Amino acid sequence: MIITLIREPVIEESTTTIISLLEEAYACRTNNLKRSIDLAQKALSMSREANDKGLMGKSLTRISLFSMIMGEYENALLTAEEAIKYFGELNDEKGIADAKYNIAGVYYKTNNYHLGLVNLVDCITIYRKFNDYHNLSRAHKSLGTIYDYFGDEKNAVKTYEDAIKAGQKAGDLNLESNAYNNLSSIYIKRNDIEKAEELIERAINIKRKTGDIRGLAFSLYGRAKVNMAKKNFKQADVDFNAAIDIHLEMGETLGLGMAYQKLANLYQQMGLFQKSKEILTKGLEFSTTHNIVMLKYKCYFLFYKLFKLEDDPVNALKYLELYHKERETVINAQTLKVIENYELITQMEANEKKAQLQKAEIIKKKDIAEQTARVKQDFLSTMSHEIRTPLNAIITIASLLDEKVEKNEQQLVDTLRFSSNNLLMIINDFLDFTKLDAGKAKLEFRSANFRKLFENIKNTYDGLAKEKGINLRLNIDAKVRDHYELDETKISQIIGNLVTNALKFTESGLVNINVKTLRRDECTDKLLFEVSDTGTGIENDQLENIFDSFFQPQTITTRKQGGTGLGLSIVKKLVELHGSTIHVNSEVGKGSVFYFSLQLRIAGAPEKIVAKNLDFLSGKTVLLAEDNLVNAMLIRKLLSNWKMTSEHAVNGIEAVEKSKSKVYDFILMDIHMPEMDGYEATWSIHQEGNPNSKTPIFALTADVTAESHDEYVPRFDGFLRKPIEIDKMLEAFVKNL
């Protein structure tokens, strides 16, 4: 046990160090290739010591890449093949693809194009599977190079463009600019020098910006070719030599050989034959040493041209024969194999088209799903408006009567209010569930009197508990503070649904609401909320389904308990909306405990509006846009109780016209109205030149989906839902006076 405790951190530290070494090795390859190799070798040694096959494979792949760049092709192949062995044992497809990319690079740089092609196709297939855009860009660029060598400009351009797109998706400017280099060369062949120059200058700017010195050498080489095409030989000479200096310093083989051959070509065009031969001799020796056959026969051909210009037919013929022999050896054999393997490319493109068709089908299904969601949203909007609007009238009338009825009539008003609120609660359960299910619900935090909130929740259900002879108790830990920032409505829904559920399944005994402090910090407290009962309890096999929508326990054999079956599902979703989880412990015949914890921010006491002293609202003017005449009458009556003056508009058009005639202190705007809805009317009123363009406008709606229309919400200063919550309307007026 002691050994384990000592070794585990060491192994973890070693793994972190190896990964860090490999990341640094890859990052510095653009300006210090020798350091890259040293770091990768060190990572490999540490990986072997740790016997970590995954890290050994990654280290070998990096060494293979750096060896390939430096022209050490045999070592590049050996290390890549060893890496593939380790990745194969681990079933690591991505690792295999990375190693195969290096093998492909060796093959196409040594003129084994068909083998390069096969390996690149394998790489691209795997990189697409993993959405690895970084390596997709590298592989596409290499594949484009093979097309380019064989004169297939159409496929070369398409593949280079794919490399650019993948580089952009990967967010890697260097990958993007690498493909610009190659594209520029194709545009030179097409004699579109302006486009070629634009691309190569873009590449140079990127390389200088990112500090990719090795890549800059290839871009300078590309600009030199552009200057050759423009007959700007002096600048071409400067760029070629700058590229050669960087390649020599970085140990880049292929780039150096290419630059030697092109510089010799430049000197030949400038008439500097002796200088051309000297550089060409270097290029030929270099290509022979590193087995770069394509470059080798290009050097032979340039020697042929030089001796021909110098009127030396013997040497001219000698190099022409060498050129044809070398070229035929490479081109004839390789072309046949590449043509055979073009079937791989064709199949790959066919698969890509198939994937695009599948993507189109997915998009189509997504559109159908979105359309279905819109229909559902429209239905929800209409239903909530149509049901809640008459309820608004009933509940508002009950509130107005409450202040005026005699004592012997008070029970009738209380019954009316309780029944209408109960009906509203059932409707809200369904509407809130739909919003939660669609991910549209949001938390609205504000300072709240915590103890008073829970006392109100208890008082709400006291009557129902007493009717059943159940003792409903509220127990709040003394350490719980008086005020927190919370969404009172949603906390009330959570606790209310849990209490309702507890009372429903308890015939005698107790229902407890408990709040305990788990942890106190400087700014927040973590509280535990529990609702327990002595009811029927829940069978173990039903516990996992208890929070499902419309679930009713099998113990229910009559409609005695009632309800929609949505209460606990809503509780679960609301608790999750707070970032927590609801739990339940239950024993049949003894009862259940539902509990969850919340991290609440400590708050000061909320500003309270004293309803009995509303003189500050006296004389304030309100424009009410409401198409339902009963609701309009009740709201105006409520406003008159606060000594406010109101004017009524029956639709949006009339509201806009009235807004042009005088300035109001507030505007209450119903959303669903004929002729012109509240959204459009509000937009019109906000236009410059309207006297009420700065007047606070509140959306007054029974539509629970209204606040989910993101494009419309900013038009209003707030949303007041029907049935009217008097305190919230007062609060809105006070905040916007």
C-alpha cells in the first residue's frame, strides 16, 4: 500500500512531463527542428521507462515526422511502423492515422506516389471520422501535392481548397497558408500571375505573423517563382537565397532541393550559365543523396538546356538521355500505379457525397422537428391565453371583492378564490412542464424574505392539511438567514408540489417542511430542503419512475388522490434548473422523504411597497391596450383604487393612435389583440417622433410563451402575467416612475 501511494503521483507527473515535451517539440518544429527531435527523443526514453505504449507511439510518431522533414526517410519509416504496432495493440485509430501520414510523406517525397496516395486516403478517412480538421488540412495538402505532380490541376485545386477550409475550421493560420503556397504555384502555370501573387503575399503575411520560420521559407520560394514569372529576376534571386538560408538552418531537405533547382533555373534565364551550373550541381548531388527522383530528373533537364544554349551538343545529349531515362523510370511505373489507386479517391469522394446526403436528411428531419416544435409552441401560446384570460377576470374580481364583502359572505369569496387558484395551479403545472421540457424556463433571482416565503407556503396548504386531520409543520434551522436571492415563484412551485404530493398520499400523521444549513460561507449558504410525510410510501420498484411525466403510483386505485401526474416531474426539472438533484427515500407503510440542496446567495432585505400608502401613484396616467372588455374593466378598476387615471384602447392600432395624442406615465400592452398585436404596436410607439417613445411599456399577457420570443422581449420594460399579480404590477410601476 505504501508503494502504491508513492508511485502513483510519480507516474502521473511523468505522463504530464512527456505530453508537455511532445507538445513543445511539435510547437518549435517551425523554427528549431533540431530541438524538436531532441525533445521527442527525451519523451520516447521516458515513455519506454514508464512502459506506456500510448506515449511511446506518440513519441515515435513525432520523431518520424521530424525525420521525414529532415530527409532521414529510413528512420522516418522505421519509427512510424513501430508507432503503428503500439497503436494497433491499443486500437487507437487516430494514432495509426498520424503515423501513416508520416509514411505517406516519405513515399511521395521519394516518388512512390501510389503508396503515398494509399496511406493518405486511409488518413483522411480516419481524420474525417474524428472531425480532426488540423490533420485533415495537412493530409489534403499532401494529397494535392500528388495531384499537382501528375498534372491533375482540377483535383489539385479542389484538394488544396479543402486543406484551406479544414485549416480554417481548425483555427490554424499556418495550415491555411501552407495551401496558399501550393495554390499560388498552380495559378502561375495558368498564367494568372495577379492571383498567384495575391495568394503568396497572403501566405507570407501569415507566416511572419505566426513566426513559422520553416513555413516562411516555402512562402519566400513561392514569391520568388511569382517574381520569375513577372521577369523581376533581382527580387526572385533575393527570395530564393533567403529560402535556401532558412532551409539550411532548419535542416529541411525537400524545400532545399526545390530551391536549388529553381535558383539554377533563374540564373539560366538571366544568362548566368556558370552560376546556374554551380547551383544545379549542388541540387543534383543533393537529390541523389536524398533519393528525390523527381527533383533529380528536373536537374538533368536543366543541364540539357544549359549545354544546348552553350552549343555543347555532346553534354546536352548526355543529360537529355539521363533525363528521359530517369523520368520514364518514375513516371511510367508510378503513373500506372497512381491511376490504379485513383479508384480509392473515387470511392472516398462517393462516400463523402453519401455523407452529404445523409447530412441533408438529418437537416430535413431537424427542420420537421423545429416545425413541430413551432406548432406545439403556437398551441401552447393560444391555449395559455384562452384559458388564463377568463381566469384573470375571476381571480381579479375575487381580489376586489375581498376588501368589500361582509363577514358572512367572506367564506364564499374565499371559496371562489381558492377554487380559481387551484384551477390556475393545475393549468400552470401543465404549462410550466411544457416550458421546462422545451428548455425555455429561466430563473429570476431577487432578494426575498426567506422565512416569510416559507410561512406563506405553509399557510397556503394549512387548510387542506386540517381538512384531512394532518399536522403540517414548518421547521427552519436557526442558522438559516432571513434573506436570500432566489426565484420565489419556482421555489414555491417546488415546495408546493412536494407538500401537495405528501398531503395527497397521507391519511393521518405528519407532513414536515424542513430547511437546514449544510454550510455557511461569506457570500452564500448551502441549504438542505426536505419534505417528509407519514403516508403510504412508495414501492422500491416504482422509485425510479416516480419523477416521470404523468406517472401515478400503482397504489392509486381511485381518483381520491387526484392530480395531473406532473407535480414530481416539474419538481425534478425545477431542481435541475437550479443545478441540483432531487432525491427520495421511502418505505411502504411508513412514509417518504423528498430532499435536495441549493447554494443560495445571501441578500439584504428587499424593498417593500406598502400597499396602503400609494399616494406616489396618485394622478399617474396609464394607457391600457386590452381587447377583452371584462379584463379591461377589472384592470381599470384596480388602477382607480390606486388613484391612477387610465384610458382604454381595444386593439394595437387604437393604442398607437392614442399614444400620438398625449404623453402617458405607463403603457400596459396586451400581446394577443386583433388588428395589430402588442409586439407591433409597441414597436410603433417606440419610433422617433412618438410622444411616448420613452414611456415604460409593460407586456400584459396570459401567454406563458411570450417571454421566449427573444426578438420581441427587448421592446418591453417588463412582463406582467395574467392573472394579475398585484405586488408585481406595483413593483413595476415603482421601478419605472
